Amino acid sequence: MGFRKIAFFVLSLSFMSLLCVAPSRAQLGNAGSIEGVVKDPSGGAIANANVEISYAVSGFHRETTTGADGSFKFTNVPFNSYHLVVAAEGFANYMQDVDVRSGVPVTLQIGLKIGTAAQTVTVEAKDLVENESTFHTDIDRALFDRLPLESASSSVSSLVTLAAPGAVADSNGLVHAIGDHAESSFSVDGQPVTDQTSKVFSNQIPVDSIQSLEVISGAPPAEFGDKTSLVIKVTTRSGLGQTKPVGSLRASYGSFGSANGSVDIAFGGQKWGNFIAANGLNTGRFLDPPEFQVIHSKGNEQNLFDRVDLQFTGADTVHLNVGYTRSWFQTPNSFDAVVSNQDQRAQIKTYNIAPTWTHLFSTSTLLNVGAFVRHDQFNYYPSADPLADVSETAAQRRKLTNLGLRSDLSYVKGIHNVKMGATFQHTLLTEDFSLGLTDPTINSPCLTQNAAGGFVGVGDTTLTDASQCAGAGFQQNVAANPNASAPFIPILGCIDLTRTTPSANDACTTPQSALFGFHGHGDVREVALYVQDTITKGNWSFNVGVRGDLYRGLTKESQIEPRFGISYNIKPSNTVLRMLESSRLLSTRIWSSPASRAILCWTPSSAGHRGRFAPGNAMNSMPDSSKRSGDTWSSTGTTSGSTRTTRTTSATC
């Protein structure tokens, strides 16, 4: 409780400071900015000078011209090192390397010398080397269109797995990195999204809305917690400063009847901006089928994203992200499912609202205060005829809402780049689903021997009790029978829809078999505090930080996590050596919470079918996994490139 009070105090203090400080210049805190003035040798302003910045690693490139006062400004610049070139008629070209490592604006005073302009920019090996202590991959929008993304419905996962080493995706679009199962998280303009996103549970942010990605694999800085095997930092596109509207319109058609269409537009002024992106997909192969032939796999998806930037004063800026995505798809059928006319479908609706207030105290100190709400609603629909579903029929309705507040303070001075912050998240989950058996051989009270010599369940639906087997010429499917590999469970007779009148020995609460109904609600509260400092001195770079996490779900857990990274740039060979959280220097413990999409489990009650629920591990989003409703859950985390100890938490419902 004391840890939580500290976090709320930090958030409250951050918000109050917005109201109490005197105005200064303001910039967005979710990305950096570069601004400055270009002057001639006498100190006069040079208008219409061409200024460009580029980052050869990701392909990032942007240009602008100076105003009448010689000023220029680049906003929404991802954190990286940039090569800046200034060219003006009658003056020699000016070149400089600029580091953007925080939301604090980088301010430049550029003086041009009289001479002849020669616009020649050569990319050297040193331009492709970053002296950072974190393993990461930078991906800019210029690369997006050149990559053959194999999945339009989970294009961000596809983009990450193609461009970042050590990351793979499964057929449902879930990213797995460094050998971990789905221990990946997103940071969208500073908003943490740590729950799992895939085609079959939660819709992803549309790739049309992304300006750049930074994929951190293993041992991230202290500001990132929870699932850290892969951290995907997303910088969205902005219309701030876009005085001339620009946009694009795309359409495509491919195999399996896959039709895509998208439109985006950016417009604004010097003090405001708006970027809107919308796209749609309709395909005959939304999910990968279990057979070589695509059967019953249609699906569609619609995305809408809007980012608004408003600069109220020279110090205060508001940034708002709003997104909505809807997807509908069929569950692919096997040949057996085709014979029974199985028709299972699912629908996912996701919305996200994330406002952020940024205040610039001075040229070296910047504060961000943000809030966010992300909501997923997953509905799974069985066949109209329950007995058409192979093995079992299931319906599911799950709602997951993630509410949160975050605040961070950045300070840049000399060799130091300090960042400290706090995050509070509250995750609410409500789940309803039902389950019934549709195959009479799954839980049959009797056994018979097949042609291969094995013993299988008897499909005669008139046999409801083991006492009837001998008279019908069959063996009893009970634990005492050595031929019974899966003995008959009487309570499951109550949900066996093929045997409408269960045996009195099954102790059912109703005379007729019926669906087994579940209903549960759970919530998780998480608080995190962190402080970190990136120190750059000559060829050395150090990243030192500490993070504290408090988790309140089924269990109560708190943990302090030191983070340490070091890198050295061997300039003659353009080589960077990195060492991250080595056990020789520091032994760390990384806290990783369980996926909030699955925090409900059930314990049987004596009152009948409906169970009692408590937070814990339970079902995946697809209904076949509801049969594996877990009794325990555990949380682990691993990484490569470092040696660390991981705290494992387990609990029993």
C-alpha cells in the first residue's frame, strides 16, 4: 500500500506542476524535436535555406526550409542520431550530427560561411553505427512499403518479425521473441500496451498510423517493465506543422479474394495538427487453415486512427490518440468440420483513447502527464446447430478494459539524459462463456474395441451409465478397467448434449443435459516507479536505472529491478561492444506479470454447473482452450544478451 501511495503522489505532483509553472516553449514529449536558426557570417537571418535531417539506419529523411527569420523546426522526430545538412544559395553547406534522445527539444544555432554550395551527402560506415547500450532495431516508414508483409490483418507483427532479429510470429499474429512465449509489449507514443495482441483476441494498431518503430530485444531501460523480451516503441504520424495537406490513397487485390483499401491525410498549422488514417480488409483467408485447402476462413477488418496535436502556449501542448478497430472472421474448418457443417465465427472490437499533456519547464526539462483507456471485446459464436460443432460447442463473450495514468520527467544536461516516471494501470476483465460436449464418444460410459485393437468410447447415446455396459455387450469405461485411458466422468454427463437425459448417478441439477455456463469478473492493479540516466562520455555510453513494480492480482507481489547497460564505440573499425546487466556487474530480477487477457479461473461449486470465479489463469481466446481452464498460473521472463534472475509467481484458484 505504501508503494501505491508513492506512485499516486508522483502523478499528482506532476499534474499540479502543469498549473503552477511559468510559460516557456513546449514540445511533444512522446518524441523529440529539432529546431534552430540559420544565420550568415554577419548574424543576419537566412531565409529559404534548405534544412534536412536523415538517419541512414532506418531510412528516415525529412526536409524543410527556413522562414523569414531564419528559423526551422522538425517535430515528432523519433529518438535517434541524425545527420543534419543546411544548404543555401551563395553559402557553403553546413553539416552536423544531432542526437535526439528525449522529448526535450534540441536547439541549434547554425552559422553559414560564404562559399559555393555543393549538395553531396555520403553515407559512411560510421553513420550506420549507434553507440547505445540497448540491442534494438530501427524501422522507419520509408521501409514499410518495401517489405512484403504476409498478413494484412496483423501487419505490425509481420513488420516486426521481418525487420527485427530474434522475433517470430505464429499463425495468429502473436509475436514471440528471444525464445519467450508472447512476452512482448508495445509503447505507443509512451502508452504501455502489455497485454497480448493477435488476430484472435485484440486488434493491433494499423500500420498506416505509424511513423517509425524501435524494437528493443532484451534488457530494456528501466522505463519499460512487465513483458520485456521484446519492447516495440511506436511513434505515430502527426499533422503538426503540416500547413499544406498531404495524403495518400491505396488499394490492392490479391489471392484468396483479399481486397485492401486505405486512405490517410495529414494537415494542420504551426500550432496544431491532425492526422487521420482509415483502412479496410476483406479476405477469404483471415486465419491460417488446419488443412492445405482453405475452408471456411473468410474475414474482414476495419481500422480508424486519429491523432490531434494542439499547442496552447509556448510551453503547453496536448496530444490525443484515438483509435477504433473491428474485425470479424470465421474459424477455419477441417475436413471433419465440413462434413458436420460447423460454422464457428468470432468478432473483436477494440478502441483506444490516450490524451497526453506536455509541459516544457526550460530548454533542459520536460514533463509528460498522460491517461489512457484501451478496451477489447471478444465474442465467439458457435454454430447455429450446437451438434454441428465437432467434439464440443462453445460460446464466449469477454471484455477487457485497461485504464491507466502515467507521468515522466526528462532532464538533459551535459553528458546526462535523466528520465524518471510513474505508471498506474487498472485492468478489468469480465468473461461469460458456455461449453457443451457434442461427440458421444468423448465421455462415453462404455468402451468397445475397434478394428485396430484399441479401446474407444461407444457412440450409443442411449447408454448413460456404466452399469448399462455389460448388458449391451461393452466394457465399463471406469478407472478400475485397465483398458480405460480416459474414464467416464459422471459430472460431464450433465453437459453432454448428445445424451439429452443423463443418468441419475451423474448428480445433475436438471433432468436434461445443458450447456455448462461460466461467468466471472476480475481486476488487476499495477504500479511502477522508475528512474534512469543515459550517460555519454567520449566513446562510452552507460545506461543506469532502477525500477520498482507492485502487482495486485490473484497474488500480491512487489519487486525492485536494477538495470545496467554499457557500450563502447571502437571508431577505427566502426564496432560497438555492448554488455547488458551482466551477472559479473549486477544481478537483476525482472518482474513479468501474467497476461491480463486470461486472469479468470473456476473452482467447481456444489450448487450445479455454474462455478465460482477468482482471478487467475484460465482460457485462451479460442473456445477449444476453454476445456483447459487452468487451476494454476505462473509468470516467468527470460532474455538474451544478459544474465539475470527471474522472479516466478504462481497461485492456485
